Amino acid sequence: MILSLIRKQQDGHVIFISLIMVLVSLGFTVGYLQFVMSERFLHLKHVAEVQARLNSISAIGKYGNPFIKSPLFESDTTFEFGEKIALMNGHSDNIECSFVQNEITGEFDLESLGRGVAYYNGFGGEPIEAIHWTRVRYRPETFAEYMYFTNEELPGPVWYGSSVNFRGPDQLEGRVFSNSNITMNSACPSFVNGPNGELSVVETAGNFILNGCNPDGIFEGDYTENVEPIDWPPFEGHDKVRGVANWVYDASELITMAGPEPDTLLMTDLEFTATGFIVKQWKYVVPPYVAVQGNAFNQPIYLNTFVHPYESYYPHTYQSDEDPWLPASRASFSDGAYNNDEDWGHFDYPTYPMPTNPNDYHLYQVVSAHDGVIWIEGGQVRVHGIVRGRFTVATSAPTTYRMAHTVNNPHYAQPKLVEMKNSIWITGDLTYYDSELNGAVRQGSSNRLGLLSAGDIIVANTAENGAGNRRLGADVIINAAMIAMDASFTIQYWQNSTNDYWGLDVASRIKGDGAGLFYNSNISTGNNDIRGLVHIWGSVTQSNRGYLKRNTTGAYNIMNGIGYDKNYNYDYNMRDYPPPAWPENRNADGSRNLSIAAFGGYKP
């Protein structure tokens, strides 16, 4: 009896325990099934999100990027593509392209946004959207990509010759590009590789005119001819620089274009310092002229008279064919003394010392800053000093003013409207705060300088730059990216200290302006005015090739001649961070060359 009761109790426990085990197993099974379903849902969601991201990237690549690179896309354009584009398990229905300006640096980036959509099923089988926005920010390639870029290798307006050649001992390191033929002198130059193993790249949209030079001997890296040209000029970029200028100095504010007196001009001097820069402006006028005995054409020559020690020398100006006081034909000047139908003149530049009395300055300003764009409106600017920070210096388009007149000059009996190029003059070394003693730029330096001239960029004939055949020093060091939009990067060779080529050569052509000896303290240095080397660690971009040395076989029949040899080196820091608001370059069809500056997801 007792054993029977015990067995019945055990059977009940077994059933109870079995029931508990079944319920526990069912719980595990249901939980596992829920886990599997949840994981499957999360997996499908993750797959759809990846598909949506890939759809957004694909849409940018297929529709956004070609448009943002094209000539159709400009700063005031937003491109929106609203049509559904069938893609991976979904579509893209919106691509936006915009022009982004950095409010701090003034630099411009291009941006593409792509909206991608993909679908996955919910627990009830209903379709759910996965949406992803991808943003790609591009930095347009600028002219600072090139160590040397020239649109036309023939010399610019101040030329007196038919070509400008690369020659020994010229040495260029970095990327070289020309939209025309690149000509070598038989004393062959060197295009060398960079210090960190970067290959030199030399390209031309024309041909290499080797003149006996062995390509294997002058090119260390890659060289290619007949490539696609780069669009020129960057005037659109020039306007954008003006639009973001942090400091604007008006050098034309005293030009009235009225009254009997000539217009008063303002010269601007920028001296960079470790804490910013110093701006000085002073008044000057183009001096009146007096007539003296005629030249070989029995025409009067007009020489300068000066009425104030701070006026600049303004050299003789020779007018175009339409002027009655020159021969009707230009053929009388061999090798062509004129460029197009423009008035030909040397440059208006005061090498005379700046005022020493503070009262003689129109403006004297000390600026503490380390980043920004400096715009000189309506005048020329002199630059020198030590740069600490990131700056761009730019000048405006040519300035029209009323030139001086005199009753002794029948051609200038009344004030004459003339146009002055607003050039940038380098009057001494321009180096970065952390550069090596020889001017070499350190890898990773954050210092940048851009010189954007609407005219020329000219190495001035100053004592600091080796004037007078290196009488008081030699060489000039330049740390900068430079663009001479309307002419050339050149030197002030028409004012020199030679015996024969400092003044007018009226029998054939004009070689000097007659003021060279004065600029060099009334000294004469015989046949030579060799000023040393132009050391550049940066970038040179110009419309026409500029002379850095004048000698035989050109119009100056002297050896060694007048000017500098070249030591051109690229600042590789420019590739990632050019000067503020630096103009972009474009291909001949107007399309942009882009590099990716940022890439990632975006939440609008």
C-alpha cells in the first residue's frame, strides 16, 4: 500500500518536471526564433542601409560629379536631380551640388550630396525605407599645383626679343606645364626630381624645342608633349579673391580725372612681420616731360623732370602707330618694339627711398593677423619681409589716370589719359618665418603666401636684390605662389648699371629707360649687372614668359649681361593647402580638376 502511494507521487513529479522542461524548452525555442527573426530583421536593415549608402554614392558618381566638374556648374548654382534612378534594391531621387566657401579661410570647396534609398521588409512584411545621404567635398585643383606654369612662352609686353629659353645653369624642380612650346638653349637646363623622391613632371601642349639638348640629360622625371592645354586666364578666380578680401587698400582714391593738374597716385608698400604686416602708402605723380633734341627718327625724346623727392621715375613712353609723332611703320624698330596696338611703356616704380617723415605718408597701418586676403585697389604694391601665417596679396585691373603735361611738350600739351598696370614688385627677400636660412620651405609648414597680380610680378632692381652687379649683396629669395595674370614674372632689367644698356638705344630699339645709373648710386659696372640667383620655393604662373636675364644672343649684346640665373623649387605643402582663395585651374573645355577633401555620411 505504501509502495503504491510512493509510486503515484513519483509519477506526478515526473509529469510535473517533464511539463516544466517542455515549457522551458518552448521558451528557449520561442526566444531563439525571436532572436533569429530580430537578427534577420537587423541584417536586412543593415543590408538595406548599405545598399542605400551605395546608391547615394553611385548617384553622386554618375550624376553629381560630372556636373560639378563641368563648365556648367558655377558658384551660384545648385543642381537637384529629383527623378528616381533605379539602383540596387532601391533608388536615388536627389542629388545636390553646391559651392561651399570657408568663412574663415575664404577658400572654396565644391560639394556633392547624394540621397540613396533601399528597402527591406518589416515583421509584418511591409516595405521599409532605408535612407542615406553621402557628402563628398572636393577641393578644385589650383595653379599652386604647378611649380611653373606659362600660357605662352613668347615674352610679354616688355620684351625686345623673339623667345625666352630655358638654359644652363637653370634648375627647376617640380611640376612644369606650358600651353605652348618649351624651348631649350644649347647650354641645357636641368629638370630635377624633388627632395623626397617626387618625380619631376614636365608637360607642354606644344613641343619641346631641344636645340641639341639630350632629353635623358635634362629630364630626370616624366616629360610629355602635345597634352591638353589648361584654360587661361583665371579672371573668374580673380573676382572671387576680391569678393573675400579681408583688407582693401584703395590706391586710386586721389584720382579725380578732373582739373588742370595730373592725377595723384598712391604707392603701397607691404612689409610682412612675425605678427602680421605693415602697410604704408604715399603720394606720387607721373612727372612732367620736357622736349630735347630728337632721336634717329628726328622726333623729340621726352625726358623726366622731378619736382618732389618722393615722386617715382616714370620712364619714356612710346606711343602706338596712331600717334603722329612716331614713324608710321613699326618696321623701323627691329625685332618689334611694340606689343599689339597698346601704348608701350616701361613701368612706373619708385625705387627712390620711401618717405622718412611720418607726415609724408598717406597711410601707415600696423596689422596683427595671421590669415587673410589683402587687396590693393587701383595701384601697384611693393612686398618684402618675413611671412608668418597664410596670406594672399592681390591687385586690381589696370588703372586709368590723367598723366602730367607741359606746354613744352606738344604731345602732352593737355593732360593725357593713360593706363597703368597694377603690378606687384618684390623689393627684398620674401621668406616664411620657419624657412631654412637658404629659403627652403620646411615640410609641413603652415605658412603660405600668394601673390596674385593683375599685371606683372617684378623682381625690383634694389640693393637688397643685388643691384649694381651685386655691389651691396646678391640674390633674392621668394617663398610664395605667384600668378602674373596679364604679363610675366620678370625682373627690372630696363634700369641697370651697365655702360651701354641703361638708356635709350635710339638707333635700333629701346633697351633701358635712362634712369638705371641713378638707381644704382651713379655707379657703372661695365658690361655686366649680374645680380645673382632668384631662389624660389613656391610656384610661378604667368601669361607670358618673363626675362630673368638679358644678354646675347638677344637684344643685349653683352656677356654675362643683366639679371639672374634661376633656382626654382616647388613647395609641396601647396598641394594640400594653397594660399587663401587661390584661383583654381580648368581644362581647355572649362571642366575642373578635383581632389577629394572630405567624404562621409551626412544628416541634412
